[in-house]
Amino acid sequence: MPKKVIVIGSGPGGYPAALRLKELGADVSIVEAWDFGGTCLNRGCIPSKAFLDTGHRVHAFEGLRRLLKDGSGVNFSPEMLDWEKVKARRADVILKLRGSLEKLFQAKKIEVIRGRASFSAHHEVTITGPDGKTEKRTFDAAILAAGTRPSFPPPFRDFHAELTDSDRVFDLPKLPKSLLIVGGGVIGLEFACFFNAIGVKVEVLELLPDILAGEDPQVTRAVRTSFEKRGVKFHFGKKTASIKTGPGLKTLELEDGSKLQAEEILVGAGRAADLTGMGLEALSLAWDRRGVKVNDRMQTVVPEVYAVGDVNGLSLLAHSASRQGEIAAENIMGGDQAFDDSIVPKCVYAWPEVGSVGLNKAQAEAKGITVKTARAFYLGIGKAVATDETEGFAQLVFKADDETVLGAQLVGGPATELIHLMALAVKLKLRKKELRQIIYAHPTMAEAVHEALQR
Ligand SMILES: Cc1cc2nc3c(=O)[nH]c(=O)nc-3n(C[C@H](O)[C@H](O)[C@H](O)COP(=O)(O)OP(=O)(O)OC[C@H]3O[C@@H](n4cnc5c(N)ncnc54)[C@H](O)[C@@H]3O)c2cc1C
């Protein structure tokens, strides 16, 4: 008899797990309470990139006007954008991708169950369908891939309906003239970049002293400076004391007595697993504020139950979720795989783009490793100058003694694509001299990496 496996959640953690399980011969069912494809496809990675691409095209128009000096023939301005059409483009992209995913599941003959799953006993889930009817299913193994929801910490919690978040911002009925974003993490910055590009006045409020917590200070400075040049205003180290909504502008009163006002406020203060009603107590699963506890094989304290993706809180990224899903699938089917978080690329899809992998200088030094860094700016790279993409740099981190590549931070250009070259170098523990043997095509943005290797 094939192993019976239930996957809960069809986001980038759940669906690759189901596909891999099927490939390995399991009898697999996937349960989804909401939209197939999860946060990533419906309210996250994909719609935000569709928005960002619209914004980037506007930004490119502005750049063209500047490059052609008097801007003759380039008569577009952000105010000419139709917000309804921007939203419609995003919806088209989602429908296309969701349709392909659903077809793939049909083709692979994977059972898709619509409903909300909850563990009701060991080896058993109860699924409540959209019509309210319940059904019990037994399993040999289960993968929980239930994701996260936007967090609304106090005092924002009491104003959930009056403020927006990363789920609802995609459907704002009207484009606001001004937007205040609470949170200077990746999600907050990507929305800041997009809304600024399409002509909205954007301010970002961050509790910490800088954006992109944990990122190298050279990277955050470059991104901050670029955003500020385009008119985004940052407020750091300030806590919100109270909130006023109502007709007209919405107001945040800060603990230092100052006030920030905007037509719309987007709370991007992180994400957290919503584990209520999942029946975790029925199995005595262990969880904390970050999510369901797992080992590096993605196994919970209950050996036949695995938890992958955002729900375990290890790395709130779609590609981590997918890798963890595949690892759980393989381990259920007798494999022995562990999640290696040292080579997870961390990307910001704004402009300038950011891609970082492995250790930065501070992280290496915190581990007691003596490092050397080398940096090359795009200003000196032919392709960058020819295409007016001179913002940013490639920064490489090497072990001081034998020059093994430990990490890289890329800002600007196609950083989110180029970072894979560096992920390979970190994974294979390549040394500087080996990376230098690669021939870098000319003219390319990758030459910034080559240039840094000469330093
Ligand atoms: C605006 C935004 C932009 C982002 N951009 C990026 C990006 O560019 N790159 C990147 O790597 N990451 C990005 N992320 C993060 C990424 O979306 C998540 O890391 C990823 O979706 C996590 O995948 P998951 O499968 O763990 O969870 P999810 O994608 O959240 O999927 C979980 C699914 O489980 C379902 N579910 C929950 N409970 C149940 C239940 N009881 N029964 C049945 N189904 C259930 C949910 O309905 C959901 O469909 C972004 C996030 C946001 C919000």
C-alpha cells in the first residue's frame, strides 16, 4: 500500500511537497482553505512583483526623459496611470499562474480538497469544507504548510479594519495621494518603491535604527540613499503611541510627541503563524511565537508530522518554503535530507535590487571568523554606464586566511539573478582564485563581481 500523506496548505511550501511526494510514489492529498498557491501567488511574491514591474516601467520612462535631456517624445507621467488597470494586470498574472498550477495538479492526479484542515487525533485530520460539512481523513504522515498572516501588534491591532496591510493593499479601491508604511523590512520597502514610482507620497516608519534588519550596513545605506533621492522619507527608532482614523487623513501619534499623517496607512510589521483552530493540541505539537517547532529534517515533535515554510518561522521566504517542502517529502518517503539555511538568497526586488547570500562581515565576525571584503561599484562597469544602471555594487566576503567565499551582498543591476552565482560559490566553498577563473562576458553587470575579485 502506498503511504497516505496529507499536505495542509497549497503555498510554495505545500505544493512542491505534494508534487515530490507523488513522484516518490505516495498517495497524496492537498487541502487548501483559501486560494490555491498560497500567500506567495495570491497576496505576496507574485502580485507584488506585478505591481513593482508596473512601477519600474514608470521609473524607466522618467529615466528616459532625463537621458534624452529635454524629454522630447516622452510624455508620460505617473498621474496618467489608471489604478484599476494596474490592479487588473496583477489579477491577470495571478489567474494565469493559478490556472497552470491547478492544471499541473490535475495532470499529476493529485487530490485537491477545498476546506480547512485541523488535526483531530493522531493520524487524523478533520476537514471543514466551504459548505460547512466536515469529513475525517486518516494519514500515515502529514505536512503542515499553513503559512502566516500579517501581524498587527498593539496599538495597530485595534485599527485592523481602518488601516491596510500587505493582503488588502492590492485591492485598495482608490490610489491614495499619500501612504505611510509601518515597517522598513523587505515587504514595506517593496511597497514603498512601487507606490513612490507611481506618484504617491510615501513615508516609512521603522522602530529599529535602520531598514532591512540584519542586512550589511553598506547595503542598507545604498538602498536608503536611493529611496531618499526619489522622495521617500524615513523615520527611524520611533514607536507609535496612538492612532487616529476617521474622515480625512489618518494619524499616528508617536511616543516622542510627533505625528505622522497620510491618506492611507499600511501596516507591514511582520508576519506570524495563525495556529488557532489547527488542532495542534490534539497531537501535543510544540510551537512558540515564531511557529511550529521542527528539527532540520522539518519534523515536528510528533514524528509523522512535518511543518514547512512560514509556519515554522525558520525563514519567511517562498524559496525556503519550497526547499523545506521537498525535504519533508523526501524524508517521509525514507530519505535523509536536512535544510541548509546558509545558502538561502535574500532578495529585495526594488530598485536598486538587493541580493545577499551567506555571511556578511558582521555575521562572520560574530562567529569568530576573520574576513576580508572586496567591493566594486557599478559606476566603473561599462554595461552599467551604458544602460544608466550605475547605482550599487558587488561586495564579496572571504575568509581571511585561505580566501574561501563566505558570502556576497549585491546591490543594483540584476542583483536578484546574479546572487545565484554567489550562492553556488558559497555552497561549493569556492576560493577567490577559482571564481576568478570564470570568464565573465563583456559587457555585463556580472563584471562587477569580476571586478571585486581583482581587489
Ligand atoms: C507582499 C509580500 C511579498 C512577498 N514577496 C516575496 C518574495 O519576493 N520572495 C519570497 O521568497 N517571499 C516573498 N514573500 C513571502 C512568501 O510569500 C512566503 O514566504 C511564502 O508564501 C510562504 O509559503 P508557505 O507555503 O509557507 O505559506 P503560504 O504561501 O502562506 O501558504 C499557506 C497556505 O495554507 C493555507 N492554509 C492555512 N491554514 C490552513 C488550514 N487549516 N487548512 C487548509 N489550508 C490552510 C492558506 O490558505 C495558504 O494558502 C512575500 C510575502 C508578502 C506578504
